Amino acid sequence: MKKILKEYKLILRNVPSLVVTLFCVSVILMNLLANKTIIQNDFIALDGGILISWLSFMCMDIITTYFGPKASTKIAVLAILVNALASLVFYIASIIPTSAGDFSSFDAIFKGTWFILLGSTIAFILASVINNTLNHSVGKILREKELSRKAYYLRSYISTFVAQFIDNLAFAIIVFMIFAPIYWDGFSWTLIQCLTCALTGAMIELISEMIFSPFGYKIVKSWQKDGIGKDYLDHVGEEDESISYRHK
């Protein structure tokens, strides 16, 4: 435990706070937006989380490319813990009685649903590990001494599409096939809807990644230019020599 806490302190001192903040906020928003199904027919279903999930994966791609998969996964776990804390605060606020007015709509939204939180947490942990590992593995295969724009895009596109598909599929199955029929008066998605939701969502999020990847690449290159995170990169470099984009 002491070793883990020491590594977290080192990571949080080195990874720029803005990226960590955006990551945590995006995970919280995903959890809230997932309560609403925005499209549903016989072949496809999408929840509101798709509007912001691309930001979480872009942050992971940026961190993985520069700091490595271990740091990115640890930040993902931190974001999940922050989301759990936010969900607890939302729940407490929703159950506090008040005579100031009718806050039933507020309570319904922010009280949340426990199995949505469970499903999103399991799916996101699984997807985070897959995304970070795959992104790093593609980088090792490319064996570039300097990060090119093409390499960054390739790493991000492949890892994002695969991980987003797994994330969407796991969440849909857990929430809309297992728990929703029990707790939402028989409401559910079919397996076809879950699969098409996962695939369509992954494609939409991949398009979002393509739009915003140039910003991610510029961030990584600016970190390299400014020598960001030297302490952590020197530390992890002793264990993983394949991280070749660190400050020199």
C-alpha cells in the first residue's frame, strides 16, 4: 500500500493537472448522462454517455503515449474513485428533505441508479486496461525514436475503437440486459441492440477521436518540449525502456 501511495504521489506531481481534471470530470459526466437513453429502436440503442466518453479516452491516450500505460491506468482508477465520491455526494443531496420547493426532478437525476454506477465502473476499468495496454503495445511495435503524428494517430485510433467497443458492450449488457428488466419494469435492450450500440458508439467515438487527436498530439509534443514529468519518466524508464518519448 505504501508503494502504491508513493507511486500515486509521483504521478500526480508529474502529470499536468488540467488533463487529470478533464479526465475525472468526463467520467463523472458519463455516469450522469448514462441515465438517459437518447436513441432506441429494434437495431440500435445509445445512451447519453456517448456525448462525453471520447474525452476520457483521449486523456488516456495522451497519458499513455507520454507517461506509459501504468500511469494512465492509475489515473483511470483515480477518476473512478472521484466519480464514486461525486455519486455519494449527489445521493446525499438528493435524499435531504426540503420545503423550499419541488426538487423531485433534481432528486431523480442526481440520486442516480446503483446498477448504472456498477455497470459503468466495471466497463470502464476493463476498457481502461485494454485501451492503455493496446495503445502502448502498438507504440512498441512501431519502434519510433521520436513520436510522429502518424504513429500517435494510429495508436489512438486502434486502442480507442477496440476499448470503446468493449466499454459500450460491457455496460449495455450489465445495465440493460441484466439489471434493467428487474428494476425498470421490464425495460431492456436485446443482445442485438447491445452489440449494435457498442459498435455504433465505438465508431462515433472513433470519429470524435479523429477530430480531436491533433490537439492530443500537440499536447504530447509540448510536454516533451517542456520536459514535463521528468521525475516520473526517469523512474518508470528504469522498468520500461520502451517509453521512448520521455524528456531527454
